[in-house]
Amino acid sequence: MSVLFTAALFSMSVQTNPVTVEQQYQYSNQEYCALVRQDASKQMLSAYADKLGFVPAKAECKALLSAARSQITETSAERQIREFSRGSIRKLTPSVIQQLKAMSEQERLAELQRIFG
């Protein structure tokens, strides 16, 4: 009897689990195009395209990246954090991002290397 109760309790907890990190992450064609530009591996691009649901056309990537370059005015800290976290399952909290931005560039690079490997 306790086995049935445990199984029922487990099935209820599985159904009410919060949304996973993967479901919260927003995949974008702009990020896919940036990965292409950075010469990411074919396996990584294929996996990202599967999550995105399609493979953006080369012309679309060119337009997206040129528009992004003209609109983005980010600090070197923001750029470093974004580049290290791109494609990683680890997502930094806002407080960690603030701490990283407060560090010197050398300290920040060392910490990002430690976090993301």
C-alpha cells in the first residue's frame, strides 16, 4: 500500500515540477548566426538549429549581424560575459554579473575561465 502511495506522490510531483532551465531559455536566430560567425562546430550548430526549430538563411544571418553591430553599444565586460556564456547551460545570476562587471578585466577573465572552463 505504501508503494502505491509513494508512486502516486511521485507522479504528482513530476507533474507539478517548475519549468526547467532549457524551457526558459530563449533560442534566437541572431545567436545562431553569431555561432556561425564564430566557427562553432557542426554538432553545436545542428543542436542549436534543432532547439531553434529551423536553420536561418545566410542572407538572414548577414542582415541580423549587421543590424546587431550597429545597435549594440556594450561594454567590454558585457561582451566578455556574453561570449563566455554563449552556448553554455550555466546561466549567471544578475548579482554575479554585477560582481563580474565590478572586477578588473584581468580578474573578470580569470573568473569567467573558472566558471565556464
